[in-house]
Amino acid sequence: MRKNIEFKTDDGVTLRGWHYVPDNATGPFPTIVMAHGFSATKELFLDKYADLYCAAGMAVLVYDHRNLGASDGQPRQEIDPWAQINGYRDAITFAETLPETDASRIGIFGSSYSGGHVLVVAALDRRVKCVVSQVPLVDGPRNAQRIVPAHAMAGMRAMFEADRRARYAGQPPIRLPVVSNDGTPCALPTTDSYDFMVDVGSQKTDTWINEVTLRSVEMFMEYKPGAYIGQISPTPLLMLVQLGDHLTVADLALEAYEKALQPKKLITMPGGHFAAYIDNFETAGPGSRDWFAEHLR
């Protein structure tokens, strides 16, 4: 059974999402808290994961990050990684208040940008008893060097500085597309990002908007969630990596995984970043479900 929910962050912003509870079963249940990656909304395939976990006897809380989708927050389409990390922790607190939740058995799932967030949350918040990090961003500065051409980096930094001066003068934040296919500067400059977000995403939902603030990209390039990975243990960690991933680059994720302590598990899959949601879902979905079931049920 799925119903709509909403809850407040600790600074008063309303976040909205879905709460899944197993049918014909008596709780309280192990509960998975999950949210999507950079600019994405919950309708972009998170329901597939939630359905799978719920069918295995776990409750699931899925929500949109602040400033995105159904959730409130200003400025719209701004992606602040630390605000999103706090959103995860607020979602856990909200989940604890639900009668269907077994607060001693809470897991978290994140994918792509939020695959990095959950590394931080699991390291800092011991209410988390199990974590799944799928195709995670682990090192924003190094990742940016791999996807932004060197000749474009100086121009990007000049844009950041101009945006800061403009905002200081009271002007609205500069915005740019999340993805493009015509050479327009964008946040995620890979072909598969455009194909997934525009060609696939537009058929799935109208909640995703192809726009972010420039400041979101600056924060992306300063964010290093993999620095926390050694602090997650003894919380069990599963990392899922697409070996052909050149958006959240595969070798950086594999390098970070080696720094994690036990208990941990790695699942690798062929293909690019977005294959985990579609082509490889039969591996990623059951693999993450079984990890949660092993450590929470």
C-alpha cells in the first residue's frame, strides 16, 4: 500500500513523498528511507525499488529533496548537498514517528548524488542500521576534472564568481540546464545524462525540470562525501557500481569502496551510469533488497 506523506525539516521546509507499507502484514516494519540524485524526482524509477522492498516485507519512505519536485523550498531547483543530507536525517526522524516503523531497523538508500549523501548520513547518524549506495558521487572536485574539459574549467570558475557578485547585489541566482545536447553549458555534460533525463525521464514523469542554479554546480564541485566512508563501519554498506560509469566515475567509486571497513559488499555491473535503473535493475534491485533484508529483517 502506498500513500502520500509530508513532513517538516528542522528549519521548517515541507518535504513530500510516498510511504509504502506491506499489505496484509502486521508492523512495525524495517523501514528504508530513500531519495533521488542530482535534480531527479522520485517518479524517476524510485517506485520500482520501493515496490520491491515493500514486497519483501519492508516499509519504505520515498521523498523529493527540498527545492525539487513535490517538496517545498527556495530557491527552486537549487541543489545543496548538505541541506539534502539534513533532509535525509529529518526523514529518518519523521519515519521514527510512524507507527509502522521499527525505529531500531532503519536503512537508507541513495543513488548517484544521493549515493554520496547516504555515505555521509550513515557515517554521522547511528540510527541508520544499513546503507545502500548506488552509482555514488564520492569526490566532486576529482569527478568534475573528469567530466569538465580543462579548457572550460577557468570559464566555469569565472561564472561562479560572477554569480556570487550578482547575488550579493540582490540579483536572482544564475541558472543553467541540467543537461543539453546542443553545446549549451550544463550541469551534467554527458550524452547518457541527456538521453536518460530527457528522452526517458520525460516519458516517465513531468515533475523533473531541466534547470538548476549555477550555485548547485559550484557546490557539486566542492563536495567530497567519500571522505566519510571509513567512518560508516560497523553499519553494513553495500555499494553498487556501473563499470562503464563516466558521470560519477566508476574508478573513483571503486577506490572509495576499498577505504570502507567491514561489513561491506560490492556489486559491479556492466554499462553506464543510468543502466542501474533500467537495463541492470534485475541485478541492482534484488541485490539491494537482499542486503536490506539480511541486515534489517
